[in-house]
Amino acid sequence: TQLLEQSPQFLSIQEGENLTVYCNSSSVFSSLQWYRQEPGEGPVLLVTVVTGGEVKKLKRLTFQFGDARKDSSLHITAAQPGDTGLYLCAGARAGTYKYIFGTGTRLKVLA
Amino acid sequence: DAGVIQSPRHEVTEMGQEVTLRCKPISGHDYLFWYRQTMMRGLELLIYFNNNVPIDDSGMPEDRFSAKMPNASFSTLKIQPSEPRDSAVYFCASSFSYVSSGSYEQYFGPGTRLTVT
């Protein structure tokens, strides 16, 4: 059973466009992370959010944790080819050290 | 620090053979995780250790899979006998204990691409 569903699965956009990736679950998480993975490499942590409604910004990337801590979004402003990769969300329930990974969104930014 | 080191990077083996994957975590990290990634099932946690002790192996698919961590700087994941459906990329990740925010950062290795023919 996949606890974290990401949408869209695939996204191909032109350089300069904006995009939003969603991560949804019916479960409540104590923390949620976003990773980016490039071909042939392991995932790299981008951000961790722990408070419902929390918004974090990392340059052109904006991350939001839902008020109920069941969902999250990643918004990229003015996408660049360097943003190309697989974006993964991962959530951990309270009291556990286990992060469950989402289904992933594969982003391609065309120059 | 060199980051998490995994070996080999690629492994091709025949069905029925034993496969051993190796991982060296980041020095000072006290948690170690083994994941498997496939197109169909995504990134799945297999097992994790804390201070060299296995804490949760509920993700290990079957008895053919075993993992050990004899010391703080080395871990192995063994598959015996291997089957074609074990073909995947296997990642090792390490982290330090919870920080004040209640979460932790996992640092992933580059992975081992396993192909079982």
C-alpha cells in the first residue's frame, strides 16, 4: 500500500515556466521531507517541514506542509534545466524513525 | 567526509547465486538504512540499524535477504539465492540521531545497480 501519492507522475515544461508538485496522504505525518534524485545517484535532501502550515523557501523552490500534516506541495518558480530530476516526498509518523517515500514526480525542464 | 560509500556500483549475477552489497556510512552517524528502488515499487525501506543493532526489518521481502552491521563503519546486505525479481537499485543511507526539530537528515550513497539474469 502506497501511503504517499505524488502528482503529477511526469512533467515536461519549458525553461522559465512555473510548476507545482503535490504529495498527498490519508495519514498524518510528524515530519515530511522533499528529495531530488538525479540519474545514477542517490536522493539528496532538499528540505524538512515539521509544523502544519509551515512554508519554507530554498531559492526558487517553495515547500508547504498542509495544515493537517497530511499533504505537502513543492512549487518551483522560473524552472531551469538544472531542476530536472526525480522529486520524492517522504513522510515519517510520530514516534518512528522510518520515512515512507512517495511515488515520485519525474520533472524535465527543456532549454 | 567522502559521504556514504557503496560497493560494488554495478553487479550482474545469475539466478541462484549469492550477492553481497556493501556500505560504509558517514563517520559519526548512528543510523543506517537499506533501501531498494524499482520503477514499479519506488523507493522502499528494507531494514534499518541504530548503533549497529537491527531495529526494524519488516521491509525485508523474504528470508533470502539478510543484513548485518558488524561495526559502526560497515554494513552488508546479502541475497541468497538471488532471483531475477531482485533486480533493482539498492541504496544505503546514514543519519545522525533526531535533531531538535524531531526529524533527521538521511544521506544516501550512490547505490548498487543489481541485475539478476
